[in-house]
Amino acid sequence: MQRAIFAFLIMSVLGSAVGIVYAKHQNRKLFVQLQTLQSERDAMNTEWGKLQLEQATWGTHGRIERFAHDKLHMSVPAAGEINMIVSKQGGSH
């Protein structure tokens, strides 16, 4: 009877040891995966910031004006070339 209890205790200790080793291995594997994903996130955040700056640059007034002048051959009209159209809205106020 004592041998059976002793064998059971030894098997329990060995099982616990294997479980601890497995849990540590999983922990390390998941930690490496977490670090990889955090690194990818940081790289994507950097890329996102660059894309936002690029978008802001593409939409500046100076760039649009330069594009309109160079590519579309547009220019700012002289004061005498500007016609104002005023519409009168009907209805009661």
C-alpha cells in the first residue's frame, strides 16, 4: 500500500514538473509572439503617421494651386474678369 502511495506521489510530482515546463514553454512562446505583434503595431503606427503627413502635403493650397497652374493651365483671374452673381431668393421673411 505504501509503495502504491509512493508511486502515485512520484508520478504526481513528475506530472507537475512536466506541466510546469510545458506552461513555461507556452509562456515564452506567447511572449515572443506578443513582442512580434507589438513591433508590427509600432511599425504600422509609424507608417500611418507618414501617410497622414503625406495626405496633408497633397492637400495643401500651394500644391493644388501649382497643380492647377502647371497641369491644367489655370490662373487666378484679374479683378476685371470676375463677375459676381447675386441671386434673390423668393418667399416671405
